[in-house]
Amino acid sequence: MRGDVNGDGNINMDDLTALINYLVFANAPINIAGAASCSSADDTTIVNMDDLTALINYLVYNQLP
């Protein structure tokens, strides 16, 4: 699921925490497909700050790009 970083079937603050942990501690386990698809502006196999920004926008505005 797009934006489901921790793979639990929901998109919420737990996903944001998981994504931050992954970006800070590169070996933190995440659902790569769900995390990398947060941002439509980049490759869906790479998780980066664009995905973090998109996930924050989703949690605030309830809309992924």
C-alpha cells in the first residue's frame, strides 16, 4: 500500500516514525515498496527525503501526490 512504511495496512504516525528511523538508521526494517511510493516525483525503489515530505503532507492533508 502506498505510504504504508511499516507494512501494517494503515497509514499513520507509526509509518512516519518507521520512515524517519530508516532514513536516520539506514538498516531499520521497513516496507520499501510502501515507503518509496510516498512521493510520485522519484523512483519507487529508492527511499529518500522526498518520500518523507510526501508522507508528512499525507498525514497533515490526507493526500499523497
